[in-house]
Amino acid sequence: MARRYFGTDGIRGAANSAPMTPEIALRVGMAAGSLFSNGGGRPHRVVIGKDTRLSGYMIESALVSGFTSVGMNVFQLGPMPTPAVAMLTRSMRADLGVMISASHNVYTDNGIKLFGPDGYKLSDEVELEIEHLMDDNPDRRLAKPDSIGRARRVDSAVERYTEFAKRTLPRELSLEGLRVAVDCANGAAYKVAPAALWELGAEVISIGVEPNGRNINKDCGSTSPEILSQKVREVRADIGIALDGDADRVIIVDEKGQVVDGDQLLAVIANTWQQRGRLAAGGIVATVMSNLGLERYIEGLGLKLERTPVGDRYVVEHMRKHGYNVGGEQSGHLVLSDFGTTGDGLISALQILACLIRENKPVSEVCKRFDPLPQVLKNVRYTNGKPLDAKDVKNAIDDGKSRLGDKGRLVIRPSGTEPVIRVMAEGDDETMVDEVVNDICDVIRTHAA
């Protein structure tokens, strides 16, 4: 059944435009609050975190009104990473967790992500049930005057998550002697990431830690690591760590200023955890976008790589179903289920730092596990219709697959968050890969208007 509000990662859109309006946020609070308040005699509670977007205040206020109106007590965390909200939902024994963020998008967008009491993102079925309640008569769910919920701020949230992140490393492991440059994207981790690194002993050079409501992800963070690369070279840092707006993804920069993507980081952690007897289920989980070079490397270790559709929620679902404890995406969403229920940029970075300490080698050596195959990804924006249903587009895709054969891969998919068709191909022959992508994009463009 088609969904009106929820997409592949919660609700997302331009702030003050449907579906990201105060009215809809209010209805989300009322619907989700009533759904997760059924049964039990204790007061029900929800924790709410956000990133640093200007519209976060507006959306938060509407959500608080919705939750309290149906009798839920609200605990406001302030600016906190998405994984911190998931962790604190469990730690505070809340019935529901909410993160207000549009992740790596520009500040004019915002979004709402919901977590269940176990800290995992809600299933499609539960989100659909919330949608039904949102469109139902809300007056029937209003609490009586003496049962309206309360709202309070949690002043210790930063310290609690910082301590949690630090404890994912062995107590005896210190980052003393490491010079670390960290780019917090002027986002949710602008306090916790530098604090955790400093408390672990590192010399920390911070950028992207001056949010003003409008500069989140603006020429900084994991989607724009150029400034961090420059800073690493300028201060001669041992490593650069780039987070995104809600800090659920990470990109690493080596001591030479070269960017290391999520595929290489998955390879590092898979190999290290395998050696330490920590890797579960004999492999890792990645998405269809991860480089074929990663797959060959993992298989060379005697492990298996299983692929899912794009989206960390699909990675997590597969990990939970089949017992894996390492998974992630090329974009830097790394899910380490020994520590958390969703992607966590800071904790993933700490695992890489632990590898540097143990191996006593530079990042350029530790994080160079395989040579990626030539990979080309292009986006084609469309205004309406379904370009992928056109016969000539289907023929072009079939032709591309035939040309690549068993020496490459072709992935065509519509974005789950914007009207864009993503065309990705990879293979041993770089020229052919480029031609295949261009040919398919040209045909899609004829149907994009």
C-alpha cells in the first residue's frame, strides 16, 4: 500500500512544506504517542533529539505538543546524534525515540525518524499504522486534563552519550600521541565528537563546530570532505574524521589528505574483527552500491558479503535476521550491532582509531585494503512520471548489463528521498563502464521532463 508521509528513512522534506509542517508533526506526535502508550500502568515516555537546523525548533515544539496531548511525558535531548537518540531510548526505558533531522541534506530540509523501545527504527508496518492514525479523528486520542504529559530537558544527554561512545573501546586503549582533525558538519555531533576524542587522549583539531541553524552540511562534513582534507595537511594530522549532519555516517581522511570511503572502512573492521574472533556469521552486510572490489576482498578472506537495497534500515534488518554484527554502506553508514542499533559515525571512527593504535601504521596503510574497481555514479533528475517504465529505457539497461557481462555490475534505482534516478556501473574496463552509464542516462533524460 502506498504511504503518504513516510519514505525510506522516516518523514523528510522541505521545512514548512508538506510533509514537514508543524501540523503534520503535531499529528505524528499524537498518532505515534497514542500507538505506543497503549497498556501498562506506568507513565509512558518519549525522547526527542534533533540536529542544528533552524526548523528544528518548530518541528520539536509541534511534536512535544502532540505527544503531551495524548498523555506521553517528553524528554528533550537537544542537539544529539541520531545513534545517541537510539541509545538513550533504550537507556531511559522510553517507549519511543524521535530524531528530528534530514541527515546530510541542506538546512532547508528536515525530517522525523522514529525508534521503537528497542532502539531500532520502526518497521514499514508500524509506520503505516501511524499514518492511519494520523488521518483519523485526533480528538478521540486526547488525554484528560489531569493526564496531559509533561516535557523536560535532559541536561546530561551529551555526557551520557560521550561516556557510552568511549566505553566501546577497551579501557586500556588510549589515543594519546594521535593528532585528530574532526569535522562535525556544524551538526548534531558538534559537542560530543570533539569531547569524546579529547577525553580518550587525542589532540583534537575541530572544524564544523559552530552551527548557526543554516550552515549544517554547508561545504563541510562527510559529503564535502575537501576542507577537512586541507586541514589535515595543514596541521599534519594523523587522521581526519568527517561526520554528517546527524552523525550516523563517517568518512575518513588519511594523513595525506586522501578520502577513505565506507567500503574501505568495512574492509578494515571486517578483517580486524575476524582476526580477533569477534566477527559474527562469517561475513558482513553491504548494499548494492558497495564496490565490487570490496566483495572480492571479503571473499578473499574466506568470508561472505551479502547485499541489500540501499538504506541502513535494510542493512540492519538483514543483520538482525541472519546474525551479522558488521554492515554498512559506501557512504559511511556503518552499523556495528555489538554497540548500537543504527549507523554511528563516532563509534565507527573510534574502531578505526583502535586499529591505528594496535597496528602502529598510518591511515594510508591501515585503510587501504583493496583497489576499488572503476565505478561511475550519475543522477538524472525527473519532474513526473516513471522513467524506468519506458520500453527504450528498459532496453538500454538490458544492453548495459549485456556489455558488462560477468566483469561488472549495473545498479539502477530511484532515490527514496528525492525525484532522482541513480545510475551506477562498475567493472574492470573503465571506458566501458563510463559509456554504459552515459548511454543509459541519455535515454532516461528523454523521459525526465
